[in-house]
Amino acid sequence: MAKKEKKAKKENTMKGKQAAAAPKKKKKVQVQKGIVFINSSYNNTIISIADPAGAVLAWSSPGVIGFSGSRKSTAYAATKAAEDAVAKAQKYGIKEVRVIIKGAGLGRQAAVKGLRSAGLRIISLSDHTPIPHGGTVPRKKPRGS
């Protein structure tokens, strides 16, 4: 009888766990101001739009839109990615943004132009490109060039 009672207890606890695991609904937050992070490398440009607390609301990159290979690193692809990110963020009500740029790729200025053409008002623009000071000695340059 002890085995049957243990099985019954296990079944009761399992039933309780299944009922408690209901999916949570996401709340749509309306935000007027936001932060746009543009990470521009030599091969790609990633645009993220966040609320003032730093929670990402929408993001996009040229690869998401359909560019592949070397076309992802073009200025046109960065413009289209910025417009796509703004379109995704419009449902949150973003109107004004601060822009933070990192990296030295071709998509830096093009992404900012894409943000402006999509209808966002840019409050401030800052460059946070990481620049080494001190640190390790860089590689030797090749002889032929």
C-alpha cells in the first residue's frame, strides 16, 4: 500500500505543476524617448533600439533584411537596417532618441541618416568606439605593403 500512496502523491504534485505553468502575457510599454545603439564593424552593422532603462525594444541588421556576404557591409544596407529597426520600434511610440555609435565600419553615418529619414528626432549623438591606450603591442606590418 505504501507504493500506491507514493504514486498517488507524485501524480498530485505533477498535476499541480502543470496547472501553475501558464504562459505570461507581455505588456506593451509606450516609450517616448529611447537610445539607439549602432555597432558598425567592417563586415556588418547592427542597430538596437532600447528604452531609457536599457531594455532592448527592437533590433535589426542587414542580414535580417536579406543582404548577405559583402553586401552586408555597405552603407545602403545599414540605411535599410536602420529603417527596419525604426519600423519595429514604432509600435512602442518612440519619437526621440539618443544615438550611441561604436565601431569604424561603412554603416556609421548611413545608419544615422536612415534613422532620421524614418522619422526619429535625434537628441544627441555620441561616439563610443573603443580605442586602445596602452595595452599590448600591435602586430608587425607585412613587408610588401
